[in-house]
Amino acid sequence: MICAYVSTLSLASCLLLNLLIPFVLVFTQSSQFNPKGYFSYAMIFVFLSLMPPDHLGELAVEIVVFFFCVGLLAVSIRFHTRLFSPPASVPFTLEKGLSALADMVRLLPDEERRPELEQRFSKLEQEFHRQSYHQNFFRRQNPENGRQDMFSTMMQRFSYLLTDNSWRNELQEDQIRTLRETAALMEETAKRLEFLSHKELTEICQKALKRMTIEEGRIRIFCRSMLHQLRVRSSAETFEMRFAMRLALVMTVSSGLSYVLPFTRSYWIPLNAFFLLQPSYEDSSYRMKTRTIGTFLGCCVEFVVHPLLPGVTGQVLFSLVMISLMYCSVPGTWYQPIFTTCYALTMASMTMRGTDAILLRILYLCAAVVIVFAANRFFFPTRRETQFKQNFKTLFRLNNSYWDIIRQGLEGETNLSVSGEILTHFHMIAQDCARYLREQKEEPCREERQAVLLKLWHMFAELEQMHFLIRTKSVRPEEQKRLLHMIEAIQEELYPVISGENLSVIRRELQYQDPEVVYVLDQYLRHAESLLAYQSCIPF
Amino acid sequence: MKATWIGYGKRFLQALRGVAPVILFFLTGFASVYALFGMQYVCVVSVVTVFFRCATKRTTRRPGGICACWLLVRF
């Protein structure tokens, strides 16, 4: 509110703040997974800077009005929640997540319940990744983060078992019992997560690990990794930047123009520009058409209806009806601007001639359309298809980044929070790519790209396991140099250009003493090799 | 043709029922700010209404709540 006031004091402050505030808001509140996160906050700034108070006294009153409205908002939300909503859902907590995962581990051997498990796991995964992703900006390393990283890795282990059924062939009674014991231990840990000391937890897990007598295999790897994770409990070009730059540019140019124009109601330029500019190029283009049609129709309605309204009371009542209808309509449609225009023009007509208001409304909208069109077209455009390609490329890049983490792990200790972050990033982007492919039914190579996504997902799961094996010193010191060379070769094969010609050679040369290391690397290389069949469909 | 108009009408009523709390919030805020502070400050209400709309979108409506809403709208 203060920033909004300061932005109206001089042209310099207007330009500077309109450049900075939208940029900061998009950068901190929005992401490609929550593109409109900036909207409500930016709207406060934009609306309040449109009709600035004349002096500090008025600013004080405006602040009082704002807090009055906030009080009303708090009371209304409370009232609404009591009246209309079921009890608020319990927010995601680590205890709740761990307990849910324990329950799913218990059900894992039951093949009939696999669809239910998949559904439950997908929900838990989304809830967790959403929470983790939006914590990234101001996050500091603390014990809670360490526990979250641990949970993230446990989820990864679980998903690997859930999506690949081959381990069921080797499932025996003692393995089912081990799974149940692991689930019970997780359940117990979930209940006492806040109270157990690191030492106590380590002892419990160590005992369980010693008790484990089942043969080597997938179930053993899974259970051991779960327990190891419990034991080790302590332990960004893209969309945001592009959209932040675009919004900042549009707001700076439109507000600057509004500031220097000597005509009344010039604030309609930044206001229209603000609503026209959308995170994606396609949405913005659509809004430029619908808002223009709606505004023109609204002007026609106002031209006919306004002379018929009986006095100020009639005008206020008409504008209130119009704004109520505006709330009933879907944002972005061609008819919503009809109501917005009628409301704005009726209010404006109280202080100026109706026909002048109509003319200014159309002129200012045209100015806003020109600004937004230019910014959208020439200044960091974010088309959905381009974003998808960028995301796809990022998935491959993240694969290589994970290898970098593994390399660091070979040379020294790595922090689990680093792999937790990369995991979250990978899953959010993979989900976004999957959603794009689901929605774009005409997309070329759609099915092939979906298959590539799945393979990348498998590869990431294997990298995750590899990282775990490195941390548990499963690669002998004398094997480390060979593995480092292999990592370099794999990275060259996959990114920035997928060649993959030497993958089969690398796979044949796998010689490590620990069979788990050989198994995980072999699986990774097989999946990487299978990507070659889709080479022509990979969009970069 | 008649059926189409009935369809539009039904959709409109459905939308109205969904946003009735938002409209009520806006109207209450508008009336209070207009009465207490004056017309020049009513734009603040539009901004706060966006927050109210976002907050209420996240909750699921129950039939009892819809009835209560209708009562509020009617009286």
C-alpha cells in the first residue's frame, strides 16, 4: 500500500516500483506449477496505485479502510467456513505422510489392491511435492528439512516398487513379513518422530537391519533403504524469470504512460494491461480477443442503458447489479468484460460525460492491447509448446545434475537436501509434461513422448538408488575411478544431445563387487538405451 | 430454442448460487466503506473481494450451506 502510494509521487518512482514490485511478486509467489500465485498481491499494488490519495492524511484513511476490509474479510471467511464448508482438511505433515506410507508398505504384497495403492500414493506424492516446491524460495536448512529429504527418498523407493511389478516373482512369505515389520517400524516412528532422538532412532533401525534375514533382491534393497533413510534423518530460466520480466515491462510501460498522459482515467491502461497479460502466450492472446469484444459490447449496452437510469441511486444500483453479474461469469470469457465495462462506465459517468467515458475506455483498451501484444510477441514469450520443450530438456539436464551429485558423493559427503530438491524439481516438471501431453491430444509423437517420460522417471528412480548406494559406501575405493569415468561417458551420451551410441558398450563393462551396484547401473543403462528408439520424438 | 434458454438459465442460477457469498461480501464491503469513509475508497473492496474469492474457492459446499446462502440472498 505504501509502495503503491510512493509509486504515484513521481515518474521515476512510478517506473522503478512498477518494474520492481511485479517482478518480485512473480518471482516469489508464482511458479510454472502455480502461475497465478502473484495475482492477488499484484492486484493490491495495481489497484491502489491507480487512484492515489492526494496527501498523507488520505493515505492514512486508505490504510484504515484497508484494515477495515481485512477485518471484514477475516470475519466473513470464518462465517463462510462454518456455514458452507466441511471441517478444514488436515494440512500435510511429515508424521501424517510417514504413517500413510507405512500403511501402503503393509498393503504392497496384495496385488489386488494395487490400483488403490497407486491412487493413494499419487495423492500423497502430489501433496508432498507441492508443499516442498513452494517452500524452496526462503527455505533454510534445519532438522525439519532433513526429515523431509528423508521422506522424499523413502517415497522414491516406494514408487520404484509400486510401478514395477517384476519383484513380485520373487515374493515369499519371509519377505512379506519383513515388509510388515518395516511398515510397523515406520508407523511407530511416525507417532514419535518429534520425540525420538537421533541416537534412539539409529539404534531401533540398526536392530531391525540386523534382524533382517531375507535374501538379496529388490525387497531387501527396498527395506534396507527405507531403514537407512530413517537412520539418516538429519540430515531454477525459466518460466518465473520470463513471466516476471514480461509483467514488469508491461506494468512499467503502461503505468508510465498513464502517469504522463494529461487525460482523466488514464489508469484504465495499466488496469486493462494487468488483466490482459497472462502467464502463457496463448491465454494472453485469447484474453486480448475476448476483452476487446466484451468491452465493445459493454460500451454499446452502457450507451443504451445509461440515459434511462433514474438518478444517482439508479446508477449505483445498476453498477452493483453489473458487478454481481461479473462475479457470476467466468474470468477470461467474452461476456465478463461486458459487466466490468458497464460497472466502470456507470461509475465514471457520475463525474464525466457518458460518451466521453465510452470513448476513453475504448482508446485505453486499445493502448493496453498494443502494449501487451508487443510484450507477448517480442519480449520473452512463453508459449505452452516452448515451455513443454524446455521442461523436457530440463528433465534430461536434471539427470546429468543428479550424476554430478553422485560424483560429489564419490569424492566426499553429499547433503541429502540437495538430492531432495532435485527430486522434487524433477517430479513437478515431469507432472507438468505429463499434463501437457494429456491435454494436447493432437500433439505429434504423443504416445512416444509419454513413454520417454516414463523411462526418464525410471532412470531418475535408479539414480536415486545409486546415490543411496554411494552414501552407504557400496562402491569400493578401487572402483571409484572407473565409476567416475563411466559417469562422464553417460553424461556425454545423454545431454545436451542424445547420442547414446556407446551405452551398450558401457553396460557390458559393468564390473563392481557389490551386486546391488551392478543391478542398479544395469537397469539405468537399459532404460537409457531404450530412449534411443524414441530419439526422433525427443523435442530438443 | 426454448430448451437452450432454459439451459442458459439453469447455468446462470448455478453460477449465481456458487458466487452468492462473494457478491454478498462485496456488497457488504461496498456499503460499509461507502457509508463510513466515502466513495473514493471503495476500490479497496474490489481488491479484498479477490482474496475472499480465493479463500472460499478452496472449500467444498454442503447442501445445508447452499440453503443458508439462499436464505441470506432472499432476506
